[in-house]
Amino acid sequence: MKPYWFYPEARAEAEAAFEYYKGKSLVAALNFDTELRATLNSLRKHPHLYAEYLRGTRRTLLGRFPYFVIYRELSGKIEIIAIAHAKRRPGYWKKRVKH
């Protein structure tokens, strides 16, 4: 399994989503965190399982939350480029990826 590394903006997006759900319900926030962690562990084990996307990235949608994990596999790590809301500002994260 390769380690994963978050772009600072992606980490901030995950934290903002957690805080949003925490404002609604602590249970919802914890469920979001659990699902995000499970998805990250899955892509570390099987990075090619998820669909190819833009600029050499791949993405997967969290099961119960409208967020994509956008990432790319490099030789020594998995880069988490964005934790992007599925219905807001599509592609805003593209400037993070040099193609």
C-alpha cells in the first residue's frame, strides 16, 4: 500500500466538510469522517479501481455524501488533490495539477 499525501487545499476541504456536517449533527460529521477514511484506505490498496478523470487523475464518490475524492497515483505515493463537492464548482481544482 502506498501512503497518501494531501494537498493543503484538499485537507482544508475535508476539514470544511466535516465542520459543515458537525454543524448539522455530530453523528453526520463522524459518519463523513469514517466514510472518507474508508475510501482513502481503499484507494491506497486499489488505486486503479476508480474511474479515470481529468488531467491524469482518478476520482471516486463517497457513498453517502456528495463529495468526490480526486487523486492521482505517483510512483511512491497517492496524492489527494481535492475533496470536492459533487455539485459545486466542477473542475475548480484543475490548477493544482500540472499536466
